[in-house]
Amino acid sequence: MKVLCMALIFLVSLLFGLVRLQNPCPERGKRDLRADNSAALEATCVPQYFDQKLDHFDKSNNKTWKQRYYIYSELYDTYKFYPSIPLFLILGGEMAVNYGTATNNSPMFSIGKDYKALMVVLEHRYYGESKPTPNITTENLKYLSSRQAVEDIAYFVDEIKKKYGMKCNNEVVLFGGSYAGALAAWTRLKHPDKINVVQASSAPVANIYNFRGFNNVVRSSIKLYDDKCASVIYEGAMKQQELAQTEEGQKNLTEKFQACRTLTDKNNRRAFFQTQIGQIGHQVQYNGTKNDSIPHTCSLLTAGGDEISSVDKLANYLIETSSDNCTGYDYSADIKYLQHTDYISKDPFRQFLYMDCNEFGLSITSDTNDSFYADTLGVDFYDDRCKDVFGDKYTSEYIKSQVEKTNAYYGKFNYRQGKVLFTNGQLDPYQAASILESNDKIGYKALVIENVGHTRDLDVESEMDPPALKEARVQIKKIIKGWIKALDFSKPIYGGIPTTCKQAEQYYQQYQQQQAQKPSASPTNSNPFSAVYSYLNMFNS
């Protein structure tokens, strides 16, 4: 089972922007967090629940379910006399959101605090504790889709704004990484009247049935560090492709790579190649975080000099980095595990696979002789897995048509909405499904961050961040702030604080005019908070 779980972790992490945080919350029952008098701790550790609609597209369906979220309202509660304070919302993707750290310790917070924003993190339906149905049978999973999730967000935004008295068409700024980044961009696309600004990090907005581009980026990213390392992988893959053609060669591979299951079995052989591709791809995708490192991976792959063949170097690397002293996994056991229909809070693998089979595709393949891993893994592996887990209707034609429908719904690379910032790491393989160039006519921007991987710009800021990431954070903040109309309390305030919707709009228009004219005179309040303090002192005197 451990072998299987590790294989599935590689599979899931290739799409997610994994949260790289330690659990900041005390054990349940150890102390009363609400008595702790710490708004940040409560926002981080005390979940809230929202009555969400089950089916946004069936008006006759009145069923609801409890969607989990975390909220940090301390700044908003203090400054809500200003009527146009925005809502900042970070979206959970295809994983549980077990605590609300992002509401008060994240790049979202570093921008949101300047606007005294109401800051929220929202869990995705069918993940974590957000369970629309009692179980995850294939029938019940019909309510799991990005389309439903987009409408979840729009409905949640409306209701949370009502709950907190936001009556001035208060702006909503969305943040998301990986699938959640695409979801954020899609929600702005479908609801531009509700969502004003988006940062979409490492967002695969293009859904690609046969995702060859992933490994093309893996190859180019490794070559940036070590061309010889890339050659070892390709040459080793070519030799594996050759050996896989005969039963004798398959037995040779089983022994050489210490495979967990015999590679004379077609499904186990494909699973073996999928795990191998996933393991190296993971090192590239998350380069520079924890133990994931292209330089370290390449140092292992090139060890031993020319005396050792490329295929043996590859075998040594995979065996050495395996936690189970064997490589690959048992395909049949994998299918049996994915057929479980009970929620498993830490393992959302069935849900993740359902979305790929029904909407996204994004099957990471290597199916031509000049592919990075040679012709070792075709899209048929992924199609067969969908069929084996969810039923016979999941043919290649069906899956391909579902991907095409998703692209028709959202536009694929033809994104048509402004005030969206697409950020991508130069090394990230998912950039092949994202937007890499700005479009001034439509009004969205794109930023590629040198020498970083997947969703690094959404990690908590650190002094250890590479220079390019630090520079990118400055640019990201400047772009996002440039799109927000609400009062920025970190800047000098010209005159008094507006207290009505009309005054807030007039203030913004006047501020824009002053910025365009670049006045030389100092603002009325050189201290950006003096007007706020004066206003608050009225109630303290």
C-alpha cells in the first residue's frame, strides 16, 4: 500500500500547487481558540461553514451542503466605516484546506492588509470537509466540475458580501494557484460583474487531451542546468523503450530497476513508466522547495562517469530515491484503491481523476521517439485507467470530447477578460498549458519568473527567496494594486476618508486624475493613517 500511495502522491502533486506549510494550529481540544483573543489564530484554525447550492444549473434542485471556509476580518471590522473595502479571496483547489493560514500570512495578505480587506480562503467542493454528497460514487460525482465550482465562488461572494454589509459594489480580488489559478481566471471570465481582479499562478487554462508539452518543458528546464543530465534521461529512456519490446527485455527491466511488480504485465509496465516520468517531473515542477531540486537530481543521475550506461544511471537514481526499495507500482491495486467510494480526507485521488477524465485531460505522455522519455507512455494508459475506475463509457473518444467541451466553455488559450495576472515559473512544466504573454488589448498581463517552478509566487515570502522571485513579487503587487479602485491605506490620503459609496467613487476618480497629473504638492495628510486616526478618535473622545 505504501508503494501505491507514493505513486499517487506523485500523480496528484503534478497538478496541485502543494501547500508547503507546517500546521500552525494546536491539537483539537487542547485549548479554546476563541478564548485566545487572537483574531489571526482564530482565522487560521477555526473553520466556518456556508450553505452552498448543490446544483447551480438545475433551478428545481434546492439541496444545499456545507462548504468550509476560513475568514480573517479583524482589519475589515476596524476600518469598515470606509464603505468600499474589498474582499480578497484565495481559492482552494483539489486538496483539503485544513487551516486558514492564507488569510493572514501569505502574498494575498501582504497586499490585502494595505486595503484592510476582508480576507477569506474557500475550500473546493468534494475536497477536505466540503462534501456535497454522502459519498463519492460515480453517480454522486456528477456534481463535481469546474463549472459548478465557478458558480460556487460567485454565489459565495454574493452571500459573504451581504453577511459583512458590503453595499458599495465592493471589489473582489481572487487568488489561486495551479488548477485553482485556472478556476480564478475562469470565474472572472464568467462573472466579470462579481470578480474584479485575479492573480492566476501556474494556471493551466488550456485543457489538453494529450499533454506532450509537459515533458518538453521538463527537458528544457533540466537542460538549463545540465545538458548531460538531460542526455542521460533521454538515452536511458530510449534503452528502456528498446528493452520493453520483448519479454526477455521486460524481465531485464524488472530486475535492473528493481520493479515492484513484473514488467511483463502491460499495465504494470505502463505504471512503471508513469511513475518514473512523474518522479523526475516532480523535481522540476517544484525545484527549490524542500527536497525537490534539479541540481541534486542531476548530480545523482550523472554520478559514476562514462563507465556506467545511461540506463543504469537512471535505474540507480530511481532505486536510490524510492522510499520502498522498488520502483513503479501495482496497477490493479491502484485501480482497486481508486474505486473506493468513501471520502478519504487526505487522499482526494478519486475526485482528482474524475475531473481529469471528465473535463481536463492533461494526460502527461511520452509517445514519440523524440519525446524526452522516448515512446514509453501513451495517452491510452490514462484512458484505460478512466475506464477501469469509472466505467466503460470512458473511451478515448468520450474523454477527448469532454476536453473539447471544456475548452469551448472557457476558451482555452483564447482568454477574453482583462485585469487578470497570469504568473508562471520559467521551469514549471504546466506553463505549456498556461498564458505566457500579456494582451494589452484585452487587458490581462503575464509574468514569467526566472528559475522558479510551480506556484512559487504564492508561497509565504522569505528572505531565502531567489532574487528573481523577490523582484517578481514587487511587480505582482504593483500590477494588482494598479487594478484595484479601493482606498490604499498604505499611501498618502488626499483629504478625508470617504464614508459613502458615492464619495468613495468620487475619491477614486479624483485620485486617478491626481496620479495622471503627477502633482508636485504634498498630499493633505503626509501620514497615510492620520485621517483614519482622526476619524477613530471621534469615537474615543
